[in-house]
Amino acid sequence: MAHVLLIDDDDALLDALALAFEDAGHEVSTAPHGMAGLTAIRSNPPDVVVSDVNMPGLDGFTLCRRLREAGETVPVLLLTSRDNEVDEALGLELGADDYVAKPFSTRVLLARVSALIRRDQRRAESPRPETADLELGQLAIFPERLEVKYDGHMVTVTVTEFHLIETLSRRPGVVFSRDRLLDLIRGDDSVVAQRIIDTYVRRLRRKFESVSPDFDCIETVIGAGYRWKSKS
């Protein structure tokens, strides 16, 4: 059972979500706005935060930014009422682990939250493997812990980012369209703008470049998509 904090200024939606998460076996806390949510996170840290974006005072984007600036690593999933690529990209750039656009399927939301919870549980509970499942040049992938290393250094990734890098690296040289990547890495029926893949790729490149400034393995194929550059 995980502790889920739900933050939303819509009382009816908050009650409905709380009931759905409780029915799924989770411990649930709620907060009616961002400031209350921030206080709740600091006083009783949850395992995952589900926050609306559009709230008065402290919105979901600002909440996420403040958490990351303070070094808080709790997984954050943002809910946005605007199915807008800019909103999605901004949320990810500010450090959100995932997002779901309204209106959404409760089943999809529960599944995406469960994925975030499983990621953190695997990292905390699983014994660290001595060998990687996949090694490709300087890249090493550990699926059991959803971990990635590059040039011997750990690269902190979200669940979706892990699936993206794994998909590309397992078939080096193969070009994947944005639509195909979305189908493979998200694995549900949530509505997502295909260009959000560009944001995921941009974030991954920055993370790898922080380890190795000359990183260039994720290659853009103009008009087609992305591929892991073959080093043959």
C-alpha cells in the first residue's frame, strides 16, 4: 500500500479520486490547493503526488518547481485540463515525472501512478545488480531497477524516460517515429501530443550530457523520428 497525496481545488473531483485510490488499496491524503499540498508533503511525505495544474495561488507547475529546487525527489504526476503540448512540455521541464490530460480515464491514472510507485519501490528494495541487462558502448541498462548508467555514472530518469532510452538502445540504428515511440513507452490509452517525445528526448540528452558533454547517441532523423546512433 502506498501513500498518495492528491491536490486539486475541485472538491468533487478530489473526492472521486480519493475514493478510486482508496478502492485500489492506497492510503490517501488530500489538499485543496498547492500551498496546502506543499505543507502536507513536508509534514507527512507521500510516496507519490498527483496534482492539478490549474489552481489559484500556487499552481501545479510552481509546486513541482519548488519541490525540485528544494531537492525533493517524490514522484509527481500532473493533471492538466488543457490538452496542450506546451503545458505538457513545461510540466516535464520543471521536473514532473508524468502527466495526464483531463478528461482522463481513472484506470489510466491509477496505472500511471502505480508505475511511478513500482519504480521507486524497485530502486529501494531490489538488490543492485552487478551486471547490466543491456550494455551498449558506455550505456548500461538495469530493467529490474529501472536504472541507467552512462560512462559508469548513474543517470536519474523517470519511468517514461527509461522506457524511451531502452526502446531506442535495444535496436541501434533503427528509426522510430514519434507515434511509434509513444505507443511503446507509455502503453496506455491516454491522449498525448506526439511532439511531447521531443521534450522527453531533450531532457534525456541534457541528463546524459551532464555526465558526458560529448554525448550524441540519440540522433534526430529529420521528418522521421529518432534513433540510437549505431557505433559500427
